[in-house]
Amino acid sequence: SVHISGEVIAAIAAMAATEVEGVCGLNGNLGSNIAEMLGRKSLGKGIRLSLAGDVIAIDCFVVAAYGYSVVEIARKVQEKVSTAVESMTGQPVQCVNVDICGVTLPKASKK
């Protein structure tokens, strides 16, 4: 039998989400932020999984870029994450919930 770690699924979801135009990054929780300060890189930062048998539910905590439609970003993240996880793991994705938890403003140019 083949077992795919939750960390691997979270990393796949995180990479797919950050490829969407208008996504600046993913917002991790306090634990992943502390781990990152200690030198451990978490590829699944900003992703929470619920695994029930072979069915996967994914929560993505996204930071959007200013000027993009957050509804459009959320829809594209849902499509991209679902497609990537299903194609790479062969397991069905029940749902992808997107939480837009922040917006980044464009950096002011120095004169």
C-alpha cells in the first residue's frame, strides 16, 4: 500500500496556491512562524488539512495582492489546489476553503 503524508499534501497545495496570480503568499499560524524562525522551512505553511479516509478537505489561508479581485483569487486557488492535489495523489478532494486573511499594498518607490 502507499501512504502519502499530510505534510506532502500540504506542500502540494501550498505550491499550487502560490502559483495563482494575485496571491502574495500564505499566512501560517504561530507554530509554523516560530519553526521558520528556528530554521525549519514548512512547505505547507498556510494550509490546514482534514483527512477522512481517502477524502481530503483543504483550508488555505491566503494573502492577496492589492488591486486583484479577492473573489476571483479565491476561485482560482480552489481550482488550482484541487486539480494539483488530485492529479499528484490520486485522492479525491472534497473541498478547498479559501480564507483571504490579508492584503498586501504595493511598495512605494523611492525617489
